[in-house]
Amino acid sequence: MRLDIPHDERRYVRQQEPEIAQPPAPTEIEPTQLRVPASPLTRRIERLQERARENHAHYVAQPRRDRSIEPDHDRADKRRQVEHRPRRTREGVALNIRGLRLRPEEQALLAETGRFRVLAVKDIARTIYGGDKQALQTDLRYLEERNLVRVDTVPARNDGRWVRPERIEVVTLTKYGKLLAHETGNFPPDQSLYHGLVKPREAEHDTQIYRAYLKEAERIERGGGKNLRVELDFELKHKTQKALYAARKAEPERDLTEIKQEVAERFDLPFIRNKIEIPDARIHYEPDQGSQAAFSDIEVVTAAYRPQHLRAKQEAGFRAYASSSDRAAMSARIEDEHHTLDWVLDL
């Protein structure tokens, strides 16, 4: 017997556990929703950018004006007058050496300073730069910043007299500047170069050797001499001292006076009163006639020279030079010595 008993499906359905309410997920905030107050600098930058965009748009919209093909001669002449010397970056003017652009004036400055060890700034401005002091100062800063030269201020000599203290600017090469001068200079064979300031108290006298050389070189070249080479007293003294030491070491019992005379003859130096006279500089050159080399010895005499020193230089046959102030001081000193200075040339 079957009884259809209605059943309730809900009785057999497993009751689901009540869901726990989850907290709402945090909504992502768009970057545009963050409102950070703009700083005055930010607002200033935005205004400048907006102004730049407006100016650019205005410039693009403007039609280009047709430029005249005819050159403006007046403007070109004015530009040439203001541009009194070539710019460093112009092609063909400066040589690219070891990454440096050296102009002809700078190359000549390195070469002459290396040959004479020390030069006065005023002499460089007068000879190499034709009196253009501004151009010289610009190039000196350029060379000094690149460790090629050194500019020093040294005291002027007073020769034992009471004079107002003065100082002069001088230029010398550094080791790197000497190396670069060898590469850029067109020197004759056996030309020595120097660097560094050795004797600051004698710097003024040494700078006058360059002036004497210029006058003597002009005379030599006027007579047909060429390929001039300078040999300073540093090198001459080194050669004579080396030869004297070698001779005395080889023959200790030999008379010293005889050795000195022999060494003097070997180097074509005068031997006067048991002393080898060495000039401030010797200029070697090739004469116009013949292939035999010649030389000229120059000496810069100053007010510090005593009468006996002057007589020795005169007997040696040196080409002596002196400034006008030194000539006046020496003339007053040797007036009682019955000695004239006609053989001394003006610097």
C-alpha cells in the first residue's frame, strides 16, 4: 500500500552558512583626483612653457622674408675692423695639436719662450703680437689654463741702488709646454729648449737677452745669414765645466791654466786673465758666402757691471747691449776710469 506523502524539498536542502559581510574594497583614486597645490615655481614653469608654445606657433605661421643676395659691404668692413684677429675656431687658422687648437701667435710664443727660458710679457706683446696686449692676455689665459705656460711677477733689479720697487711679468714654459713647443716649432738642429723659472732675481736681465738677440739677428739676416740657432750661457757653461772635469780627471798633474786655455780654444771662447769668458748667448748661423758655420756672441751689460768686468767683455769681442738707463749709470761710474762705452750698443 503506497501512500503518497508529500515531502518538502526544503527539509533536505542543506542550509547554507550565512555569508560574512566583507568590507568594501578601497576604490583606486585616479591621479587626476589628487589635487596637490601647485607651487609658485611650478606655475611659473607652466606659464613659460605655454608662452614658448605660443611664440613657436606664431613664428611658424609667419612667412619668411626673402634675404637679399647682395652682400652688405659696410657691415662686412665693420665686422673685419672689430675682429682684429682670427677667431680660435676658424678653420685654417689654428693647428690641432694633441687636442689643442694653437694659433700662429701662440706657437711663436711657445717657441721663443722655450729658446730663451724666460720672456717679459711686454716684449712678447711688442714683438709677436704687434702691440695687441688684449690678444696676448687672452692667449696667455688659454695657454696657462692648459698647463703650457706659467706667468709670474718677479722683482725688478736695482743693482745696489735705491730705486722705487718695481715688478715685471714674465712667462716661462712648463714641462708639457716644452714638449709641445718641440712639436710645433720649426727649430734648427741642436736647438735646446728650456722650461721653468730658475733665478727670479736675474729674470729681468735674462729677458733683455731676447731684445739683444732680436737686434743682432736683424743684423745677421741683413747680411745674408740664415738658419739661426741660439745657445744660452747655461749650455755653454755646462759644456766647459764638463770638459774641464774630464781633462783634470784624465791628467790630475796637468796645470789648470793650460787646461782652461785648451778648453776655451775647443769651444771658441776667449781666455782672458786666466778666465774663460762666456757670453749671455751665442747665435749660430749659416753665412751667405760659403758653407762654413759662423756665430756671434752677445752680452747684456747692466749698471751692476764694474769697470774691470766691462773691459773683459770688450776684450772678449762680445757684441754688448745695454738699455739707456744702464748706459747712463755706467757712464757716471766709469767717468774717472777714462773708459768709454762707445762699443756698447743700445737695446
